[in-house]
Amino acid sequence: MPITKSAKKEMRKTQRRTVTNKAVRSKAKTMITKTENLIAAGDIDAARQTLVSAISALDGAAEKKIIHRNNAARRKSRLMKKANKAAAQTPQNPK
């Protein structure tokens, strides 16, 4: 337990930050999971829409330094790779 006044204040600040950071991190992970599930289900159009949201959530987390920018870039790259691979495998409907 902190003893000094400044250490107690720092502990309170850390607890507040932890709650907000956890929410941002959780949102990014949720969007990634939704996108991956849609890709696996073969719903490419819906997957592209959630992909935009997932990329936005990852960029926001990286901008706030909740996750490292390279971590965000790696996750975005992997998502895009899965989405592009799934889009290439599905037959295109001529209109």
C-alpha cells in the first residue's frame, strides 16, 4: 500500500486509467472478433463494414498509447490479410 500522499494519488490515477484503458482495449478486441467471425461465416460485405470499425478502434487505442502502434499495425495487417483472402476465394457475382 502507498504511504506518501503523492503515491496514494498516483494509485487513484492508475485505477481510473485502468478502467478507461480496459474499455478501449476490450472494444478493439470485440471488433476484431466480430470481423473474424463474419469472415469465417463468409459474409464478406458485413465483414468489410466491421473491418472499418475494427481498424478505427485499433487506431484509437494506438493514438491514446493504450496499445503500441506496431501492435495495432500488426493486428490491422492480419485482419486485412484474412479479409482479402476470403474475398478472393468467394466467387464474384456479375451484375
